[in-house]
Amino acid sequence: MGLSNFERMIQLAEDTFATKNDPDQLDVNEGVLEHLKQIHPSTVSEYDDGKGPSAWILLIPTTTDLMNRFLENKISEKELYELTPLKVTYDALYLCSAMVLDEYRRKGIARKLTLKAVEEICKTHPIKALFTWAFTKEGNMAAEELARVTSLPLFKHQPKTK
């Protein structure tokens, strides 16, 4: 018997982001997910058609100051998450990750999940900018499309070369 969708999603995350080998990246676990939901319930979204998760979206509402520090390589992705305060007004939105299993791609699932999450976050927070750290060509294109659809400016993180 093959891997479950959940196991495949975990493997996809590791293959794409290799967080275990990069201490600057946010290594998402149950504790991180619970904390993100405290920041805003729409930070974490998943698509499940009854066979287990086949798409995960992760967004982090934060402040413009923290966004700028991240974009300027003054803080890491992990620090962006750790420094984002609870119960404040957020005006920037980090498009952290969108993952979709192969057989569910190109069906608009990630787009719909992300747009719904952004819409929900914007109901209570005056988001003025989106920012991302794209690991793939598809991730970059998805972020650009989201910026176009939401009419929000998009800023891209360029990690410093080691």
C-alpha cells in the first residue's frame, strides 16, 4: 500500500523546502500551526476531498517593519514568525507556502484556498502588501497572480548568498 496523502504532503514539504537542513527556515510542526492559528485562523488552510489533505496553504500576517527586515535579510523566515506579535494590527502578509500533490495541480485549488484566506485576513487587518520567498517557478507565478488579483504590491525575498 502506498503512502497516505498526509504522508505525501509531509514528503512534498521536505523535498521542496528542505527545512531540516536550513535553520533560517520555519520548520512547521503542530506547535507552529497552533501559534499561526492564534495569529489568525485563516493562516493555515487545507483542501481534503475525503482522501486526506492534498493541498496546504500557509500565510503569516505580520507588520511592515518585520516584512522590511526580512526582505533586507536582517531577519530569517524563522525569526519573522517568532517576532510577529499576537493581537496587533497586521498590515503585511507573507505568502509562506502553498503545496499541492501532483494529481491535484492545475485545478485552481491553491488559488482558491489562498484567495479565501487573504479575503478573511483582510476583513480584520488592513493588509497593504504581500511578500514571498519563492522556491519554485510555480510558486513565483502563483504569488504574482495573487498580487494581480488582489491589487496588492508584491515584494520578493532574495536570500543572501552564503
